[in-house]
Amino acid sequence: MPLPFAATSLQPRFLLLTVLFFVTLATPSWWVVRSIAEGIVEQWAVRYAEKQVLYDTSRTLQPILREVALSRQLAASQPLRDWARQPHDAQTEQRALSELESFRQNFQDKSYFVGLRKTRQYFHNNAANEFAGRELRYLLNPKDPKDAWFFDLIRQQRDVHINVNPDPALGLTKLWIDVLIRDGNEILGIVGTGLDLTTFIHDVVEENVPGVTSLFVDHGGAIQIHRNQNLIDFGSVSKSGTERKTLHLLFEQENDYTAMLAAMKSLESGNQKVATLFVQVHGKRQLAGVAYLPEIDWYEITLLDLDVLLPLSQFKGLLIVYSATMIGLLLMFNIALRYYVVTPLARLGQAMSAVQAGQVAAAPLLPQGGGEIGRLIQHFVQMQQAVIDARHDLENKVQERTAALEQLTKIDPLTGLLNRRGMLEQLEIRLQSGTARLRRPGILWLDVDYFKEINDQRGHATGDIALKTVAALIQRCIGPEDAVSRWGGDEFLVLLPHADQALLDALGQRLCAEVAACTVVVDSADQPVPLRVSIGGHLQQPGETVDTLLHQGDQALYAAKARGRNNYFPSVLF
């Protein structure tokens, strides 16, 4: 039996939908797979960065710590300290020079230097023993920029300092290890040695691993060691902040620089050994691993170029397999769709057409079997009646909710009284309904005296309590047919739909007295807050509109305020 028109027209539509579904799904799926791949890369990279930083830290510290330890021993040696205290004593000087020569043989660079604070004498000998017998090279000059390091280190009182600086006399750039010579709290001078920076960079920093860059910075982010010596901040100890070569030269974004400084600061606590973060370097996203070296007060930073270490091209095979799987699944989906959906939906369409015509779907139109669509058709007629009932119920609820919302727009949320809109509606109704000649609508217009002072001096919370208290007092004093609203701010409006002048005056005077006698309002310091109100009253006259009624009441209120506040004034006294 051929399929009806509905089924035959659905087939090409589902084919088109399948193609669109594949195209739509392919792009986000590719991004998902790419994101997964990037996540794998990043997780691997973080672990790799941590291990690489620890490895680089170990390789870096090994040669430096040995020289630092020897320099500390030399600075603490008794012959050197005796000489620094008595620099003009020939015997003391000879013993100190012998001590220096002994340490020179043990230093990796086979060189030493010493500067004496008292005489400003600078002594030095190198690996070639070039200055034997004439170790005194020159006198340190505090006004000479090349000697500023000596005086700056003494002023900073840092026991050990690592400084990178060129040595013009030797034609070499060295990593200098400076150690203070102390006698108790007194600084006698500076002693130390140097490492050939070029050799150090070649042996320690220039590891032949593609995509890995190691560098060292000080607390301020000034670059101390980098394979590109043009980026090194030589002589950092004597430079101002604007002159220094910092990580700003590497990072293109200010937030990367700020994040790096924050990571460096967090490492000083010692709670973690390595911090990792992603940064932009030379237009590429790289992973930075950071470790703090407390022994030399530097930070080691390792930058990993993930595009070099683990390019996403390695995941192409995964993408191809994923795409082929998706195509196969979509073909199978299309075949199953025709068998389980298209044919049953054709019969469902016939059943719906019957119901649309006001008929109950006949049993022969229902598909045989217990499939989901079959059960759906079987319950279709019952569902139709349920939908009609639900629609009627929904319409009723919408009407009720609309009425409730309309009511909410007429209520003041603080006091629960009518707001201005609600009261205006009541006024319109009462004035249009008409009343007897002797009993007609009247209003009382109340204003809380000096309410601004209550807010300013006692706080807005106390002001709110005062308003709610006044509202409660008014409600207690009025009758069941009367209405009261918070007209705005600290003003209230009372409507008496059936009043005479005597009733209006009596209620106005009573409200003044009730409010003045109220002592329940206290501020945050438990101090009582006195309450007073000024009230203007007006009884509607023949022909008066809502606007005229409100105007007369407002004028009466102003008259009450003019009489000194805390009183009632009826408009009949105008």
C-alpha cells in the first residue's frame, strides 16, 4: 500500500533536515573536540611546566648556591673581618689577601673582589692571577655611577645579592654574587665572586628544547638572566623603576604582567612550589611556570610554547574518525527515522484531520502495535478534551492574576495602604456616586512634621518605622467605609465618603492628638522619636471635582503648617 501524501512529503524534508543537522552539528562538534584536545594539552602542559620549572630550578641553583656558600664563608672569615676593621694594618692585610687567594682557587670563576667601607678600597684578582701583588685596583667613588652598586647594597643592608652587570675592564658580562661583611650589626664591606654570564646562560638557560624558554627575574620583575642578553636588566640594584627592563618587554597585555607579579608574590609564602598561568608572548599563547628561589631571592620562569611542544595537528586523526562516525550515525538515523517515524506520522496526520473535522479518529486509522507514536494517537482524542479544559482553566487563572496584579499597583509596599493611584480611583468613584446634602465626601490631608530631620538624624530605617506607625494609627481611628492612602513621601490622605464638617473636624483633631501621644517609635540607639502631624481638612462642596477637592485640602494643610505645625486646620476657616 503506497504511503499517503503526508508521508511522502515528509521523507525529503527529513533528508534535508538530516543534512542541515549534520552541517549544524559538525561545526560545534569540531570545536568541542578541539576544546577537548586543548584541555588535554593544557593539563599535560601544566604538569610538564611544573616538572620543567623544578628541573630548571635545580640546575640553576646548583652552580650558584656553591658560589654563594663560599662567598658567605669568605665574608665570615676572621682574617677578612679583622682587615676590614683595620684596613691600614699591613700584617692584617697580608693575612686577608692570603685568605682571599685561598678562596679564589676554590671559586668556579677563579676570581674574587672585595670592597672596604672605611677606605673605599676595591681589591680584585682574576683566574689568570693577573693582579697578584697589586690586588688594590682603585678607590670606590660614591659619585661615580659605575660604583653606585657598592653604596646601594650597603644602604639596602641585603646580606646576599645576585647582580648581573657588564665588566668593562674585563670585556665580560658577569653574574656577580655580593655578600656583606658584617661585624655584628656593623657593615664593614662587600666581598664576592662572579660567574661568566655567557657561559652560565649557555650551560643553564640555553637548553636545546624547542618551545621552552627559561629566564630569571628579581622581585620587581626585572629580567636578570635571559638567552637574549638585550633583555637583561644590567645593574638593577642602582636603577629606578622606569629605567629597568622588566617582564613588560615580554608580555603584551598588562593583565598578564599583573597576574605574573601576583603569582610571584604568592610563591613567597612557601605554600606551593610552582605556579602556572597562561600569558601572551610575541602574539602567541604560552604557559608560564614560576618558582621562587629564596636562596638567591630570584624567580625562575619557564615559558612553554604549546604550539611547538604539542601541536593540535596531532589530533587530526581523531577528528577524521569522529567525522566518519558522525556521518555513519546520521545515515542510520535517517533509515530508522523513515521506519519508526515517517510512516506512523502519516497515520497520525489522518487521525488529526478527522479530529479537526469534528470527528473522533476511527480505529482503522490507528497504527497497530504498541509503539510510542501508536500510543500517542490512541490518546489524542482524550488529550484534545484535556487541552480544551486546561485552556479554560488557564484563562480563568489569567483573569484572576491580572486582577491581583492590578490591585498590587494600587497598594503602597511600605505601609500596606492605598497608594496615590488607588486613592484617586476611590475619589473618582465617591464623587461620581453622589451623596446627601448634609453627608458628603471629605478629606484629611496629613503631613508628618519634620520627617526629613527624622531620616537625617535617626536614619531612614527609623523613618520607615515612623511612617508605618502613623499609618497604623490612622487605620485605627477611621471607620470601615473610610479609606486611607500614603499619598507620597511623608503625606497621607484620608477619605471619608459620608461626612459632615463636625465629623471631619473631630477626626482631624483626634488624629493630631493620637500621633502626638504615640511613644512607641525609637531609633537604633533606643531613643524615643516624637511624632507630630499637620492636618488640613476639606468637605466637598457642590460642583467640586477631584482636583478642586485635593487643591482645597492641600491649601488647608499649608495653613496648618503655617500655624506652627502639629495642628488641624479646616478649609472652612479660609
